Amino acid sequence: MKTILNIKNIVAVLLISGLAFNCSNDDDMNDVMPMQSSPDFSGTYMQQDQMGRPAVNTVFVSPSSKDMFNVTTPSQQGDAFQSMFQTNLMALSPAYANPGDANALGLDAATFTGLLATDVLNLSLDGTTTFYDGTNVLTGRALADDVITVELLLIFGGEDFSENPQLSNDNVDANDKPFSASFPYLASAW
């Protein structure tokens, strides 16, 4: 009796495996579309979210304006949202409590929020690529950059990063796993 049940189980597994493998036509070449000389971008596309600088729009865009911010092109964001960013920065950070206060980049509240309101990741094409390495600031983003701590330092740290130390660090100093030495460099899932 056990032999018959085992044979039935093996046959059932083989049938299910065969069906699962053959239910897809992903390996058929009949549905391949011919290559075009240029991609077809016709149709209607809508931006869903902007996150050039992690956490910036999460913190500085008021909840009622999130959808509008996310569909505004970056070249128009500064004019449309800088004053909201500045109002929220001034309410949030004691480092900007006094007129003339600036951050470690030497940017006052209006200038800094003008930079932040244009939600893009800047990139240096001929220099160091980093969010902040002690010398270079906002010239890109390396995988190992501690982006959130840098943002906290620029928001709360004042002129020399020494103000509000309790607010200027996320206290996450490393990844759970090291980066890989080969592309795509991200650590594998645990």
C-alpha cells in the first residue's frame, strides 16, 4: 500500500511540476516585438513619487501637498514649494531660530530650502560622487553614504554640525550586511 501511495505522490508531483512549467509561454519567441529605432514613449505617464533626496519630501512637504509635489517637475519645484519647505524647516529646527543662522554649508534657511525643494540627486561628472565625505557635499550618492545622518546634520547641526547633537544622527552606522564587491554591489537578502 505504501508503494502505491508513494508512486501516486511522485506522479502527482510530476504532473503539477509539468503543468506549472508548461503553463507559461514566456519562453516562446512568437510574441517578440520587432526592435524599433527609438523607444515609443507615446501614451500618458504620471509621476507617482519623487525621492531624489531620501526623506526630504517626507519631512518638508505638508500632507495636503504631497500629491502636487510628486507630480511637479523638479525645475518648477523650487518656486512652488520653497516657502513651504522654509516654514517647515523653521518650525522644526532650532538651528535656524535666529535671523542669519546657517548650516555647515553656509546656507541660510531660504537658500537651503531652495536647494531642498528641487528634489533631485545632484551628480558630479568629474569629481567625487558622495552625499557628504567631509569635503564634498551633495555631489552624488555612494552606496555607503549615510544619507539620513547627513540630512539631519544639515537640518539640525548648525554652522559646524555641533548644534543639537541629539537630533543630528540617526545612529545607524552600517548596513546589516556588507556590500558585494561585484555588480550590483548591494548585499544579498538575508
